[in-house]
Amino acid sequence: MLKRLLCSALLLPAFAGCSATPERDARGNPKIERLTEEALARLPAPEPKLTAEDLVRLSREGMPPEKIIERFQATHSRLGIPRSEIMELGKQGVDRKVLDYVAEAEERARQTDVAEALAGRDAEQAREEEQRRELYRYPYWPSPPYWGGYIGVPRRNWGFFGYW
């Protein structure tokens, strides 16, 4: 009896919290708190992505390679150029550490792109396969559910005298 009372006492506030509805506006939509103009103005502006010219300029200005790499990481930059062109930046004064990091980052980004493309293709193929299976199970779509066959076996006009 005590366990029931304790469970009820604990579950009652939980259910009450789940059933609470959010505040709504005049049209019935939930109210969403948005940032004010002042709050938006206080947010830091996003840093622009680094380009190959930026890497050369920062190296010529004397910025340490570690700082250039940190900035490249922070801005989530991607050059999108082949490894040979990345190595050409070394002739323009970019440090070897920066070149190695940029080449590795480009390779990781390419591998990620390939993995995402393969995952998307696999998901699309699975979706098409499921549609094909659904069409096989229910070939007379749309129809009332009682016109179909058993689960996994569609109704066909086969059997004795064309009917089953």
C-alpha cells in the first residue's frame, strides 16, 4: 500500500508536467522567444573562411604556423584544391606545418564527403527497396485493407478458374 502511494505521489507531478501546454499567441501558435535586435548586435560576427591567398598573406605577415592552423580549424575552412596546388603554396612562403595540416584536412574532408554520399545512396536504395516491397505486398493500392492477401502474400487472381 505504501509503495502504491509513493509511486502515485512521484508519478502525479510527472504526468502534470507532461500535460502542461505552452503559452500560445492569438492565432493558437506556441509563443517562441526570439532574440532582440540588441542581443543580435552583441553576438560576435562569424569569421570568414580562409582562402589560399589568406594563408599566404598570414604567413608573410609572420603569424606562427600554430596560430594559422588554429584559425583554419576555427573557421572550418576548406580550400577545395588538389594536393599539388597546396604544395605550390609552400613556394609562396607558407610554412610546411601549415601545408601538411591543410593537406590532411582536405583529405579528411574528401573522405567525409565520400562517406556521406555513400550513406545517402544507401539510404535512397533502402527507401526504394521498401517502396518496391510495399508495392509487392499491396499491388492494388489504394484499396480497402480487406482486399489484400495474407501478410507478405498479396492477393492474386491465380488458382482455380482464375480465382483463389
